[in-house]
Amino acid sequence: MSDSQYARWRRFAPLVGAAVLSLAAVGAAGYWFGANHAPAVDEAEAGREIAYWYDPMLPNERYPGPGRSSMGMELIPRYADETASDASVRIEPGVVQNLGVRLAAVERAPLSRSVRAAGVLAFNERNLAIVQARAAGFVERGYGRAVGDIVAVGAPIVDVRVPEWTAAQAEYLALRQAGGDLASAARQRLAMLGMPASLIERVEREGRPRPVTTITAPVAGAITALDIRPGMTVMQGAPLATINAMSPVWLIVSLPQADSSVAEPGARVAARIPAYPGESFAGRVETVLPSADAATRTLEVRIALANPTMRLRPGMTAEVELAPARAETALMVPAEAVIQTGRRTVVIVALDGNRYAPTEVELGRRAGDRIEIRSGLSEGQRVVASGQFLIDSEASFSGALQRLETSSQAQPPQADAAHEASGRVTALDGANIAIAHGAVTSLNWPAMTMQFQLREEVMARGLRVGDAVSFRFQQEGQAYVITSIEKTGARP
């Protein structure tokens, strides 16, 4: 070492020594703080009796004092007043107030459920008239009708000349002067040939044959088909025109299966049509079709709407609100009080003594912001309507929901169920081995480092700290025992 290097070392030696002493002091203080502030009880909880200590991730493991669990997690106390056999958790009133908990009563109320859906206006096929030719003839005159025209009852559509009727009318007029049975038979023959009663009366009144007859509209409505033109020859029974009545019209609505219970004949309907904003058209369900659509799984409902002014045109769309014909009563709670976990539906019930219990329920129909409870609750109970997720978290932390899950299963889980994991060996001592493993999906475990026991000590032969391994294990009592282990990679 040169003289200059030696002088530089002497200059920085005091600073290095001071740094070493400072680190030693910090370490000693940390040791004292850890020793005197180990997982202990808050001063606010000092007066409560501790029943045992436990790990929230392994609520079945109980310890007489503080420390670490078999998974290496810090233990927390379970107080004597929290060891009730029911799946509940006790929360102090001050904490409840800070959480903003709001309670709601379970009450029996009318189940006035309504459903909103979209619909399309269509012709009422019950008020459909098909005009046919009663005898063979020729079209002599048309009245300028076209498909889509609105006609009134009795409006002329076309004039048809029927040669066969001319001879029959002349024969009747000749026999009518003589009277008797022959005249009656001749008149009856006119009706059998298809002549309308109005035409026969006109022949009798005028006393001369009327070979041309005017075909009129039997109902008021829109012409949807017109198959005749002047000069055409028509055969007996040939369809000439189709007329659809315009009042009432049908409103066709497709409902999902979940809302099909509202669709019953007589159910009240309020329809709003974009063409007439601010107006509502009232009606009732006329028919519910007997089968659902195989492609969309929807149920078709026909609603009759009065249309005296013919403002409602088939093809228009409408927004429909349906309500059942009769209101039922049921146990109801606010919909916000329900927690759906995916496997079950739970509400938090408020009990006496500042206790809250998660209770599994069966839901029914929904009415606005309230929902029907079919089982699990009784009238008069109180449920948490806001802040229940925080209470649910506290209940999960204390193991209440785990006890609820255990009690709701038909068969207890098998204690010897095998689980698979992979990780890296961090410590090895005889039959005890510590492994930093990844997530274990079968147990809902996150990635962590924990202590295991080897089924046989010989299984550790060839293993070293840092080796990557894959292994199978199962729970036996309070311990997790490795039944097979295989090295997948050496330490780096």
C-alpha cells in the first residue's frame, strides 16, 4: 500500500466505523421493538378474554398463544364472546356506524312486477274478410281500388256480370206472377245460385232481371290483397280481395322466458309509440301463444289495442310495459341487500348483541328495486342493505362463511384429498421441508412459502435447498404431508 492510499484510508476510517455502529444500533432497536410488539392485543381489546389464536386462512387450526401457523402466517386472537356456534360475526356499534351500515326489514308486500319489452303493430287476423266470386262471370267495372286503400263497410269494390243469373231471374219473375209453390221454388233457386238477398229484393222491386251485381266490402279496413281488374273473367269461388279490419289492431310482443310469468290473458298493458310522443295506449293481453320460439327462446304475446281513429298503423314499433292481472304478496327485501357469490345467494342478517350472520336464501321474482325471498328468511327480520360487503369480508376473515359452507354441503369434504403444486425448496431438515410454492387452485391458496412433512424421510434423498420440485400432498390432522415429490430442476 502506498503512502497516499494509506493516508486516504485513515481519513475515511472514522466514517466507516460510525456507519457500522449505526447499523448495529438500528438492528438492536428493531429486535427490541419486535420482541415487545409481537402480535399482541390492542389496548382496546385488553379487557376481553382470548379463547384461542388462529390463522384466518386455516380457521380449523387453533393455538394456545401467539406465533405463526403451519403456513407461516401470523396468528390473530379469537375472543371468547366470538366463539358462538352459529355462523355470525360480532361488530362493535362504532365500527358499524363508520361502515355506514343501513338495515332494512323483511316484510310482506305486494309483488307488483312489471316487464318492459318491445313490440310491433300488426293486423288483427281475427277481423279478416276474404271476398270471393259466388258465380262465374266477367268484371265489368272497377272502382279504382288498390292494395292499401282504406274502405268502409259496404263500399263498392267491383261490378261483375253473371250470365247464369240472368235466365234464373227472368224465370222467377215469370213464375212470380202466377204465385204458388213454383214461384217459391224459383226464388229459392236464386239464393242457391249465390245471389245475395239484397239483389233478389231489388229484382222483385224493379220487376226486371239484374245480371250485373256489385261486390262490396263486408268489413271496414284496409285492402291487403286485390286480384281483379276490369275485363277479367272470374270463376266461382275465386278470391277477389282481402280486407283487414283496422280496429282493434294487434301488438305482437316477444318476451324472454324469465318474464313469461307476467304474460297471462287479461294482463294490463301500456304501450308508447314513437310516432305519438307523450301518449300512452292502454290494452290487455289477448292471447299467449302455446309454444316458445325455438331459435330465440322467446314467448309471443298478442295484445289488442283499440284503434277507432286508425292512427295505429301495422308495422309501427312500440315500447310496452306489462303488469300482471292480479297482484300477489310475498316476502320482499331490497335487491341491494343480496350478495350473489356464484355458488350461493347470501344476505347478512342483523342479530341481537351486535352480531351479523350470513344467511343463504332462495330468490324469487324481482319487482323494481325489491326482490322476493322464497326461503331462508322470515317476516320481521332485519337485513343489511348497505355496507354488507364489508361485513361479509369481516365474516369471511373470522371464518363464518367457511362454517356456513361446511354446514350447507350434503357431504363433508374428504380429509385425504390429494393436491398438486410446484415450487422451490427453501429449507430441509430431516422429514420437514419448506417449499416456496405457487398457487394451489384446489385449495384456493395463493403463492407462499410454507412448511410440509415428508411421508418418509428417505424421500428427501437427493434434494438440496434451491431445487425446483413438483409434489403431491394431503392434509392429515393439522399437518400437510407430502406423499410424492420429484425434482424438476437443480438450483441455479
